[in-house]
Amino acid sequence: MIKELVSHVREYKKQAIATPLFMVGEVSMETVIPLVMSYLIDRGIERGDMGQIWLYGGILLVTAMISLFSGVMSGRMAAISSAGFARNLRHDMYYDIQDYSFSNIDKFSTSSIITRLTTDVTNVQNAFQTILRMAVRAPMTLIFSMIMALTINARISMVFLVTLPVLACGIYYLMTHAHPIFRRVFKTYDKLNNVVQENLHGVRVVKNFVREDYEVEKFNSISTSIYDDFTKAEKLLAFMNPLMMVCIYTCTLIISWLGARAIVASGNNPDLGMTTGQLMSLITYVIQILSSLMMVSMVFLMITMSRASAQRIVEVLNEKSDITSPEGAKTEIQDGSIDFDHVHFSYARRSERDTLSDIDLHIPSGAVVGVLGGTGAGKSTLVQLIPRLYDATTGTVKVGGADVREYDLTALRDSVAMVLQKNELFSGTIKDNLRWGNEEATDEEIQEACRLAQADPFIQEMPEKYDTWIEQGGTNVSGGQKQRLCIARALLKKPKILILDDSTSAVDTRTDALIRAGFRSFIPETTKIIIAQRVSSVMDADMIVVLDNGAIVDVGSHEELLARCEIYREVHDSQTKGGAEE
């Protein structure tokens, strides 16, 4: 996991390497300062020697300046490298998500992906910065201070060893009890994001049914859960600081007592005692040693907090699309013919029942094909196999006479235009949205596609026409207008296959008929697949496919199906009688 994450530092390696190097300079100077201070006190102040005071005072100033410069540069390099590391992580995660197939995306909820891209990356960024600095500073301070303390008085400096078992037990307890809490918290964050996203997306429904109180209560429940978990974790973290202070003060008292006795003893025999400056330096070194151990505990703490986040990030980075272009992939699609050769499909590999069962169907290039069936019949799943949004579990799907798995994904999907059930528009002008179909489309091509999709009339009535701003999600246009804009966007791709997945359900029957008539007149060579709930939307198709429970019930023209297909006849009669009564 660590190796996987570190590989994303990339162009910020120099700053990441420079951080500990500058930190070594800072720590080495910090450990020299107490020694220089002891010389300043013993050889200068106590003896009243101004020459020694100026000498060691100058050395003290230089070491302090070097330490300050090294610390500033270390902090700057750490900030640059950690921010760049987080930037790369977000970029790589987002880039990988764009390559996911639908089945890959199904493994992660939208809210979970958002949390991983934001909160989890921030946690890992903070841990990375802390490790770059403290993970170097702590052991270096420990080693340098230990050497200096042993040099001054080996016997007295051993006092800090008494506190080591206490601190070690505290760090172990923290690691084993805090990590599960943080892992649980981040999963709860996913739920919180999901609630907020769902509420904002469906705010009109919430207000329409006066369910604000219910939504607030749902939010409060999850927010309280996060609060409770964080409170537990913070209580554990708060335990470490007083424990550390007790250890520092205990060591300071013991050393002060032993040192005072040694200073008094030095009056009788200087070789057996120690000086005042040495005692001050020794206390400083022992405090540095214990502080470095505290830093180690902080490093472990940051690792504990970020470990759950790191695992979640690596899950996204390691998730590879199960639909990729093969080596030597075909880039030319000959025509818009489609063949389903005994295709079976299931969303779950171990599902007891297939979503599609034994689909055997040939669609000639340029044909108009209607697909009819009840909810859950497998209509959308069927057409999603054509551009390889999913791969068939068994059997073969062919486009232009070749297996879709032999094509380059970009070439295949550029040749297939889909207008899905859930039409999506993005914030920007109408032109910006339509050019998703073709970035190089001229204004004339855009208008022609809109005329064909029956979108031009309502666009011309808008104040800014094709430069009218579309809000996020297309909230400032009606459902029918949104559908027609999405159809126009698909037409700009100039595809060999056009799939309309119940994409005219929000327009009136007259507009629906005009759109279908325009397809026959202006794009006769394009294969057109129309999924619809209304028989009137498919009755003039060259062939109509009736699906039920994931299997093809019958295929034929409108007249043929009326004569021999009971399901089709029932749907037709119910809709025709309903229309007559109205």
C-alpha cells in the first residue's frame, strides 16, 4: 500500500527528498545549541570572561540562524511536496474513474468516491507531510540528544529509560484502539455525503411532500454518529499529552535532584561531579529525547488516522476497468449492423437468474428497430452491450460484422450514440452542451441537429437562443426540452448507430412522430434503436423486438406482432383504448 501511494509523488520527489535533508540540518543545530549554552555558562558567565561570552554567544547565534533557515526550508519543501502529492492522487483517482466500466462504478457509491477524493486524500496529505518532517526529526533528535546526554553524564542520562515502557504502552494502546474508530468514521462520512447529495438532488420532491423535518432528522442521526466516534477517538488522543507531560516532569525532577547532588559533590572532587551548565544542558537533552518520543507517538497517530483513508484510496487506484481495448484493436466500423449471438448477461457473476437470456437477434445496417417491454424486461441492458458499457457474460455481440471486444473502445463508442433514460445536461451554454457530441461542430451543424431533434423552435424563443445558459443538471429547462437537446447532442456525433433509450417519453406524440420522421429522412444509413413505452413510438419501425423477463418473446413488424404476439397485442389494445376514452 505504501509503495503504491509513494509512486504518485512523481515530479515532487526533489522536494520530498529535500525535506528530511533540511530537517537533519535543523535537528543537528538544535542539539548543538544546549552544548554551546553549557560552555557559555561554565566558561564565560561563571568565570566572568567576556571573551568567552562573545565567542560562545556568536556561535550560539550562528547555530540558531542555521537551525531557523533549515526549519523554514524543511517546512516549505514539505508543504510543496505534500500538496503536490495530494494533487497527483486526486488527478490519478479521477483519471482512473473515467476509465471505469459501469460494472466498476457499481462497486463504489457516488458519495464514497467523493469522500475518497476529498476527505481521504486530505488525511493522507497531512500524514505525508507529518511523516516527511516528524518521522525524520524524531529519530534524529533522539539519536543526537542521546549521544550528547551520554557524553555529559551517562549515569544520570539513563533516567529517561524509566519512562520508555510507560510511553510504549500508551502508544500501543492508542494504535490498537483508535484505528478501528477512524475506519468506522470514514465509512459514516460516505453515508453523510450520500444523504446530503440525495437531499440536494431531490430537494423539490422533499419540499413538495413537506419532508424537511424527516431529512433533517436523517442528517442529524448520521452527524451524531460521526460526533460520537470522533469524541471517542479524541478522548484517546487527549490521553497522550498528559501522559507525556508526566514523563517529562518526572524525568526533570529526578535529573535536577541527581544533578544538584553531583554539583555539590563536585566542590570536593570536580572529577566526580558536574557543572551548572552541564546540568542545564542535560535537562534540555532529556526533554528533547522525551519530546522526540512524543513526536514518534504523533507519527503513529497520523498513520493511524490516515491508514483507513490510504486503504480506501488504494482501492480506487487498484480498481482496473474490466472493459479495455485489446492489442491491435480495430478502429474502423464498417457499418451499423448489429448481431446478438446467443447472448446471456448478468450483473452479478454468481446471480441465480440472468438479466438477459439467450438473445439471438440480427439488425441490418440502417434499420429502424423498436424495443418494447415492461419495466425490468432488460431493454436498457440490451442496448448497453452494443457500445460495451457492459460485456456479455456469454455469447457474442457484433457491430459491423466484428465482435465488439475486438474494437478500440473510443472508436466503437464514437460510432454509437446513446441517449439514456436519465438525460444529463451540464452547466454551460446550449452550444457548450451540444458540442459534447462534436467539439468541432459549426453553428450550422448545431442548428441542423436541433431542427432534426425538434429543439430549434423552443431555442429560438429563448432570449439568448443558443447562447442561453443551462444550469447544472438542466434544471432551467423542461423534461421534454432536455430530451430534445440530448437527442441533438447525440446526432452531432454522426453515429453509425443511434440508440434512444425511452428518450422521447417527456415529449408529446406529435413531436415524437416528427423526430422519428426526421430520422428516416436525414439519417437513413444510421441504424436506429428506439426503446419506448408507447406502441405509437415504435409501430412504424422496420422491426419490433418484444422483451419479457430478459428474453425475446417475438420479433416482427407492427402488423405481424398484432396477429401473433399476445403481449404486444395487450399493450397495444390497452394504450389504444386509453387513447379512445381520453
